[in-house]
Amino acid sequence: MQGALISCILILSFVSPCLCFRWSNFGLETEESTYNVLDYGAYGDGKSDDQDLSGDIVAAGMNEWGEDKLHLITVSNVSSLTIDGGGSIDGNGITWWEPCKDCQRPCILYFYGCKDLSVSSLTVANSPGFHIPINRSENVKFINMTVTAPGNSHNTDAFDLWDTKNVVFEDSITAVGFARKISFEDIILINTENAIVIDQHYGTKKTHKDAVSMPVSDVTYRGFQGTCAKGRAINLNCSSNGCFNIKLDEINIVSPDPKKKAQANVTNVHGEVHNVIPEVSGMLE
């Protein structure tokens, strides 16, 4: 069967009413291939175990939502849950990003209080807000996931974790455009753990093959001063593709312990350094 097969305790019991499906090879092919699940027996009340989800899921536009604008799909307090996809969940974020810059925008797939959770082979795209937040969960595994959003979207978070432990990501791709023309200026740091960071190997080993690295360019850090909680005050860790036009200017970050010296790490970074403490070496032209 083509498309996603989400077979689990989830079924439709956690699905928001603001949800529709695009079906193919399911005996429902017509010129109009978008269907409202409420017209096909779904309750969407967070309690009823209705039916399996099969097909690509597309969220309704912003104006079709009710008062609850927190999450498109919520999975709450479930153990030993498996979601095995193959299709996609599209948050239809384009209907939110411009008209709702300062208002509450929903995430696509929210997991709360889950244990022994496995999600695999699923594409999640174009979320109005966060894509996949995970809160107060344990033993969580994401395998072969793809999370995408265009560069002009207003929130490109792929996975956001709160109070969650034992999380594994395998063979997953996140691609969300680029980061450029960003300035950080006149910032006071007090025992800060991550003072100045660009990390394109976030959550992976440094030797990990760069599957997808979001381009980073034209970033300026100027006027930083204060203390760093850990030994590394500056960590610019870019992929083999490099980060370009990165400027460090008038920075003084030291360890709160006079016996320890703050450190700077720079890998595959092209840019300029002016009057920076700690000493920065390895910056490329």
C-alpha cells in the first residue's frame, strides 16, 4: 500500500479535528483527493480508538482551526508505542507563517509522557511551529526520519526535547534552508554553558559523514564579555562544507575559575577575528 501506515495504539484517538488526508491506491481516487477524517468516522476527541491512519496527512489551513492551536497530533502517556510510516505529515505552515508571526502556532507531532516509543520512516514537513516536541518521555527512538521546512518558515526546529532521557536518532535527515546575516552584539555572559556556538555536527560524532548541513554564512559575534561555565567558551564546529564570513570581534570570555583557562575551538570556519579572548586559532580566510 502506498503512503504511510501508522498502525499502533495511536490510531485516530489522538488526532486533532483539524486534519485531512490525501489518499492514493485506497479505492478512493477522485479528482478531489483531500478528505476530512471527520467525514469518515473519526472522532478526534483524544479518547476514541477509531481506525488506522493510512496515507499522507495534510493539516487544515490556519482559518479552519478551532480554539486549540497547540498541536496537530498529540500522543500522551502511552507505553510501547510504534509508529511505522512511509508517508508524510504536512503541517501546512505556509498558511500560518506570514499572517501569524506573533501568535501561537501549533506543532505537528507532540509526544508527552511516553515510554518505549519508536517512530520510523516518516516525513514531517512545514510545521507552523515546532515539528516534533518530546516532553517527559523515556526510551525514545527515531529511525529514518525526514524533517523539512523552507528557509522562509518562522520556526525550523526539528526535534525539541524537555525532561526526556534515553533518546536515539538513527539515519535521519533534517533540512531547513539556511542561516545567514545574523548578528549577536553587546551580550553579557554569567557562567554560561554555551557562550558562542555554531555546531553542524550537533548530536553526532565529529567524524560523522555530513548527510545534510544547513549553510551558515554572514554571522557576527561582537561585544561579548563575561564567564563561561565550561572550559570551551567558543565552539565553531562546521561541516566539511564550511561556514563563511563568520566574524568574532571585541570578545572577552573567561573561566570563572582563575586557575582554568577558557578555550576556543574552530573547525572549517572562514572569517575574521579581532581582539578576542580566549585566543582563536585555525580561522580560514
